[in-house]
Amino acid sequence: MTTSRDPRRVSTPSSLTAGQPDLAAWNRELNREHAMAHLRARGGRIVRAIEARRRRLVAERVLAGPHARAVDVGCEDGWMTCAWAAACDEVVLLDVDPTPLEAAARSLEGGADVRTAVADVTDAAAVAACLRPGGYDVIVLSALLEHLPDPDLALEALRPALAPGGRFVVFVPADGPILAAKRILRATRLGFLVQGLSLEPAPGHVRLFDRASLAALLGRHGRVTEIAFDPAVLGYLGVVRRPAAEV
């Protein structure tokens, strides 16, 4: 497949453009310095409320269709996964950084059959080595695609793991409105209302999405059944289904 560059590219770190890209090393650095768990721990009440709502919105879409066998890609510490994993028979936690996977697996003990896997999600061979072809009802990509220089490659690599009729459940931040809101907070000196949240552009975001670019991206990998903007979390939720008749 020839990939299209519909999502807007922003400042890609030099480590991903010079020589051989090292996505794993870059993500390990992001996880050490900017993990969402750290943001939840030090953030104020508004930040925690936003994260809790995002968690609920993603979980609602996972649980709205078949979900016995699920994959959470870029799961970090598993906090988001816990909102829906207990209803599944099998959960695969997939991340390019092995460091948070042990904690993520511990957070899900006592529920579904949980397995961890380490892979660069843009590497089709690596994904195929750890996910069964056609083996999963739903694959979750929450706050992940904006970190990938080429999100098309990730969806293309993951698509064979979806069962016919299986779904991608996606969340991406609406960075345009988020950056506008941060400018207002900075200008009015009201940044204290979102304690723990930097008023600078989010670290690690190398793609900016709006409704049209997200729909175009997802539409190349299945039938888009939902694109929704949630103003409370300033983000887009998307659901795309792999055709049941696809060979």
C-alpha cells in the first residue's frame, strides 16, 4: 500500500530522522520524562478529570462491540486498559518500550488472560511475530498515533491481526484547539487551573489531527463507523471496522 501523509507533520525529533530511526529509544525517553502516569500524579483536579473522561470514552467504545480478544497498543502503565480489560477473555499489552509493560500486566492481574509483547508497531514483521493473524476483536490505539511519524504504517501492520469485522478504537488529541486553549491560559495567567500540565506544545507529538485528517487516515484501513469530537477532553474518538468479507 502507498501511504498518504494526510495528518500534518510537525517537528519530528532528530533521532527519528537522522541515520537509522530509533523509535524505541525515543519512546523510552518520553516515558521516563513525560509518562501519563506522572501527569495524573502531579496534575490538578481538572487534569485528572480530563484523563478519567478519556478513559471512560475509550472503554465505552471497546465494550460497545465484540471484545473478547483485545490488544492495547502503547498501553504504558495499563491504567487506561483497566477500564475495559475485565470484560475480555484475552488482552495483549503491546508497547515498543518494555519498561512499563511489567507494571501494566500487574495492574490487570486477576482478570483476563494477559500477555505482554514488545514491538515497533510500524514494523509489520515485528507485529506479525507477536499477534495472531485475524486473532483479535478490537485493537485500541489511545493517544498513540500522534506520536508516530507515519501512522499509516502502524494501522497497516496491525490490520491483519483484526478478525473479519474487528475494530480499531482510536483516540487522538485535537492539538489545534489544545494549543489555542494553552495560549489563552498563558495570556490570562490561568495556567494554575491545570496544574501539572505544560502550557507548551505536548512533547512527542509529531502529527496534528483534525476531523478530516483522522477520517482520511482511518478510512484507508477499513470502514469508519465513528469520528467524534469530545470538547471536554479536546480530542477525537474514531472507530473503524475491518470488512467481514475481507480476505
